[in-house]
Amino acid sequence: MNQNDTIVALATPSGAGAIAVIRLSGAHAIAIADSCFQSVSKSKTLSHQKTHTIHLGHIVDDNRDIDEVLVSVFKNPNSYTGENVVEISCHGSNYIQQQIIQLFLRKGCRMADAGEFTLRAFLNGKLDLSQAEAVADLISSDNEASHQIAMQQMRGGFSSEIAKLREELLNFASLIELELDFAEEDVEFADRTQFKELIARITFVLKRLIDSFAVGNVIKNGIPVAIVGEPNVGKSTLLNALLNEERAIVSEIAGTTRDTIEDEISIGGMGFRFIDTAGIRDTKDVVESIGIKKTFEKIEQAQVVIYLFDAGEFKHQGAKLQVELEKIKNKYPLKPLLVIANKIDKIDDMDLEELQQAIPNVQLLSAKSGFGVEQLTNALLNLVNTGALRNNETIITNTRHYDALLKAFEEIQKVKYGLDSGLSGDLMAIDIREALYHFGLITGSVTNDELLGNIFANFCIGK
């Protein structure tokens, strides 16, 4: 990958549409675009225009007019990549897109690699590495919460917090290293009391960031919710009611759902991934047995469990239901469990009162009519810890960042032990350097080609 090349790529999704945007970046981006651009006045050249301006004209190949376009000019260093950038808004025909891109390739551009525009922004100091990764998260965000986290990270909230701690630690590391040069004179340049205060502060921040990953990970990927219960209690009907579409097969025949069905919706800005599972019962049907086995696997993976039962059957099977609920509570004590009585339209007030006395926190539902669905979605939201999100605190969603924070935390604990034990500066310096290294991996102060390749390979081509 040659960073001196001028690169080109389609920046909008592939396929036909109303318009498409083709992006060029590199030292010769404006000159190459200029060689193919004919303004409406036929006298305007892009090279002589101010940065951040838009120009109407045509893309021409010799004397052949390819399309009428709008060309946006961004001159270095005031562009996304820090280089000269040109963006061409053309009509969204596949043929037109390919004709324009092929023309620029013939004029000296090369096709951009995945994420190469953002990689250049990082290499040119326009973004640090965690901000660059947030660009990918922003593109893939499909609910308000994941969008909010990605925006906060892209603005540099997380990286500035890490960079500040790293700078303070680096200052003390320099003083410790300086002490090593005067080892024979037995002098201390680094104030140990202040150093202990810094280590305590770093420990507190790292622990908070590491703990936030549990929340951040489910926000980013969607909170998995398993819908379980006996066959024919309305699990598939509930899934359809939540999704507002006929996603699952609904039948009066028990055991219709032989496999798990998954779909995701946004509730109050949070992504929830609902899993409709096969009904739990004793069966000799081999296929249904496999489905039931998968049900328990999905409960293991779920963050929340919804246990659904038929309110009309409670009078006859109440004792059995209580046993099933106790089994789930004992097997998964840390998982929030919502117990829901479905088909309540089929029971009278006396049976309803008996049911509520037997199961005090039961939620009432008629999945078929939609009664109680809103109360259920509100209950799900109440189970999610979004306090950090509301308070605009930094939340970690990236596994690479999480791993680096864990390793930095481990090294900081070694430094703390060294301070408490009165270890010599040369021994502490090793652990401090390791902590600094892991901090640097997050922001990109420390990088290698393999790390960058792994990160940017997950980007789309035009970004």
C-alpha cells in the first residue's frame, strides 16, 4: 500500500440509486479530477478554486460527456484525510459510476483499499486510532444508544481521557528513568506520594472503563432476550407482536417452532435481539428434541429471559409452572427473569386474581391483541443499565480497547505493588513502560502494520 498514490472509490453503497458519490484522495486528486472536469462556464479549473467549494459541470472522457456532476473540493490539510480530496456527486446509475471510476484509474488513480481514506486520516493526524475505529462503529450503528457511543468516541472523549493519563504517567516514567542515571547518588526525582496518587487515579479510571464494557458490548451488539416456555403458549405470537410482522410461524399445533428464530428491534433507542425458542417439554420427536436442546443454549447466551405461560392453563398446571420457574432461577440466578401470563383474555377476574397472588410480579399479556406489549417493552428498558449513557460517561464497546485496558490495569497493579514494597526504580520502570505501551495501543501512539491491517480491513472500501 503506497501512501503517495492518489486513491479512488465509490463512497456510497454499491448499486443503482438517485445519486452516487465517488471520492478521490491524494496529492494529485484535484489535478486528476480537473483533467476530466468541464465546468458549466467552460473556463473554471478546480485547482484554482478555494477549499470547501462545490462546482457544477460535466465529467468528460476526451470529447465524450459521461455525466453532469457536482464536484466538491477540499484542499490539504483541511480535509477528512488531511490530503487533497475531491468528491463527485453523479447520477446513481451503475454504468455511470463505473465509467467515472475507470476514467480516473486511467488518469493515474488506484482503487482504494478497505478503510484507506480513514487510515490516511489517522496517519496524517486527523484522527487517533480509537476515533478512527469509532467511524466504523458509527456506520454500523442501528439504534440511538450505539450511535451515541460511537459519536462520543469519534469526538475523542475516550482517547483524550486515556491520552491525559498516559501523559501524566509518562512524566513520572521520565523522572524514574532519570533516577537510574544517578543511581550511585541515591536521589529521588519522582515524588513517591504524588506518584501513588496518580496510580490510584489511573486505577480508578481503568476500573470504571473496564466495567463499562459489560454495558457497552450489549448496547453495540443488541441485548439478547430469550423467549421460553412450554409449546403453544404464544411465544411466536409474542415475537411477531414485538416485531410488528409475521416473522415466526403461528399454529395451534404444539411444537411448531422446531428451531430458534432471532430478530432485532430498537426499543427506546436500545437494540434488543429477541430469540423465539422451541417449546420446553418432554418429547420423542428427534427434531423437536434438538430444538429444545438449542433453547437451553440460547438461555445461556441471553442477557434477559422471558418465561411465557398460558394464563388459561394456570389453574391446572400452576404447581408445575412454579417448579419450572424455580429451575430457571436456580440455574441462572444472575439473569433477569420476566414472567408473563399470556392469553389473559381467556380467563375471568377470579382466576386472574388467583394467578396474581400466586406469582406477585407476573406481567399480563395478550400477544394476539397486543395488550400488555408496551408494558413489556417498558419493563425490558428498565432492566438495562443505561445510567452511564444518560450521564454521558465514556463507555467501552471495542474488544481491542477492552483487552488493552485489562493489560494496562495489570501493569499498573504491578507498579502499585512496587511502590508499596519500596522496589527500586529500575524494576518499576519496566512495568511503567508496559503500561504506557498498552495505553499507546488504544490511541495509536504505538502501532504496527499488522494492527492497522486488522483494524481497517473491517471498513467498507469508500471509507
